[in-house]
Amino acid sequence: MIWIERFFNWLPISKKLKVQISARLFFLFAVWLTGLAAFVLDGQAVQYTSNVLWIPLFGSYLLILTGTFLIQNSLGDTVLSVRPLLNMDDSKFKKLLGRIEWYSYSFIPYLLLTLFLFARPLSGDFTIVLRTLFEGGFVGIWTICFFWFFSSLLSATGIWICVSIWLTTYLISRQPIRVELSPETMKKFRGLTVLGLQFAAIYFLAVSFGVIFPLSQPIHLLTDVIMSPILPFTAVGLVGVLLPFYNIHRTLLSLKKKELSKIQSEFEHLETTLDGILTKTDDQLSDQSTGARARHIVSPERSLETLITTGAITLRIFNLQVRERRIRAAQEWPIDISFISKLLGLGLTPVAAKIIQEILSRLSS
């Protein structure tokens, strides 16, 4: 991701999203023109311009390039937004932030993944690669430089964007949390939920565009869609998004149980104390009514002190009841039904893309 952002930051353009998308679209168009030039020089311009596969391919690349801009600007802010929720000192938080920045902004993961994706086709018949490079003319050179290396670089960038977002959410979810439980607790995790939806959007749109696997296999029944590779990729995406939030759920559930147990213990202690005071007062009043000695007569000062103590304990019990209701009303998950509905909608995107592609394919034939 860092290589892309350094390139576009070097350009004298605005940081607005529309301008950045336009710049990235123009960049991809320039790359497409280099391929057109290569095919024109070899006399294959018609074959190049009539290839409609460039549309989904460049659509996926535009998604990746736009995703780098969005994540570059939101990832750091998201991590800082959850700083008040983490029960750690500044040194530990800086260490965590350093790990996240290395995952997100270091060039090494992108380079290694790019080399792996680029070398994978070379693991077959290497003579085909040499023949393409030296006997394919300008088209062969462009195929090696763009279709293999440039595509591998962008694909690696897209994959690592998803990995870095997931790692950021997962690492944060594994840290000790310090949060006051209330019905508003869920809103404090909004930054992480937005980050999770960004991961889901990039992941499922990439699947829909066919970056991870081709969407060209014919289908005859709806079960063909369910049994296709879409299902495992969709399942992995859904589990990947929800897993970090499950860690936070366990922490919130544990905090909720501890708070309720603490309130229950304090409530029982106050109740026992109040019962003792009331019992002692009843005994003293009973002594007075039966004509006990003067030393058993309760003075006005003692009665006032008992009344104040009883009132304070009663008020404390009332406050504990209010606090208990707030804690019981606190959500045990940092996500709500709106998040789930959006996630499921994104998860169905590859299925919808597969069905639409098949309908268009049959209409064209």
C-alpha cells in the first residue's frame, strides 16, 4: 500500500476522494494505453480492444487503488479512536501502534507476496515464459511486465490491505479493555465496526470482480452457485470479520459478569447491615415499651444518627439497583443488527455477481 500512496502523494492533486479516484482511474487508463501500444506495434489492436475482460480486471484494480487511499487515511485514526478503551500505558500502546504500522505500511510484506504471486506461473514450464518474452514481440514483453508483474503487485496489495485491516482489528481485540458498561457501550466501538465493514467491502467486492477466483464457470441451477468456490470464500470472509468482535464479546461478557457479581456482593453486605440496624432499633424500642431501665432509652441524638445511617444505606442500595439495570442493559457485543445486515448484504455480493454474470452470458449467446 505504501508504494501506491507515495506515488499519488507525489502528484500535485487534492486529497478529496473524487479527485483521488479520478487520478487512479487515469493511472489505470495510462497502463491500458501501454498495452494498446504494444498490441498496435504487433498488429493486434483489434484483439486487444475487443477483449471485454479488461473491464472487471481494471474494476478490481481501481477498487484496490481506492482502498489504499481510504485505509491510509482511516486506519491510524481508527486505532487512536480506541485508545481510551484499552487498559494499557502509553509505552505498551506505542508498541502496539508500531506493530500495526509495520503490518500496514511496510513494503516487505507486499514485496514478498508479489514475488510469490509472480513466481507461481513460473513454477510450470519456464520455456513458455522465455518464449513469450523473446518471441512474443512487444506483446510478450508487455504481458510479462504488466499482466504478470503489475497484476501480481496490485493483487498482493489488495490481499495485504485485507490482511492489514484484519490484523489491526484482531490485535486491538486481543488487548485488555477498560470501558464503563452501559447501554451506550456499543457506540464506543464504532471505529472498529467501520473498519470491519471496510474489510468486508474490499474482500467481497474483490471476490465479485474475480480477483481471488474466476467467475466464468457456467451454472445451471442455484445449487451450482452454492457449491461453487463462492461458498468457502464467503464463509471465510464472514468468519474473518466476526472473529475479532467475538474476542471483544468475550471480554465484555466477562466484565459484565464481574460487575454484576460485585454489585450483588455489595448489595448483600448493605442488606445485612441494614437488617442489623433495624433489628437493633426494634429491640431498643421494645425495651422502652416494656419499661426497661433508663440506660436503654434511646437518646434523640442516637435516633438521628440511626436515621441518617439507615437513609444512607437505603440510598446506596437504590444507586446499586440503578447501576445494575444499566449494566444488565449493556450490550455484550460491540456490533448491532445494522452491522450484521450490512455484513450479510456484502456477503451476498459475490453470489449476486455470479448470477448476474450468468444471466448476461446467456442473453448475449
